[in-house]
Amino acid sequence: MTPADLDKRAELTVWPKRAPGHSAEGHPFETLREALAAAARVIESEDAQPWIITEAGDILSPRWIRANTLSRPLQ
């Protein structure tokens, strides 16, 4: 992933943390930067698990999102 990827489209899907068998719906964002900011807010609430699919097809797990957004600000 490159810094330019932060300005490309991404889709955020939020899965309920304690509700097995429920489906989740994706939410499109104009930029990966926006999707990461929304995902960080979800992680802070601790009631759901966000997953992001980037325009390039990369899948960002809740663990990746946590490690790359909560420990340092987005550039």
C-alpha cells in the first residue's frame, strides 16, 4: 500500500462483534482515508469489527486497521 492509496475509493464493512450469523452491509467511501477514520471510530466503540476492501482489492482486517490508525495519525 502506498500513500496514494489513501486517496482512492474503499468500502467499509462492519460486522457485529457478538452477533454470529448476522450479515453486514458495505459502506462505500470516496477515499481510503475516510474509510479508515470511520473504522477507527468503530474500533474505539468496541462493539463491532470493521473490515475494509480497497480499490486495489486489498482486504484490511480489524487488527490491521487498529495497528495502523490508532497508534499514529493518518497522513
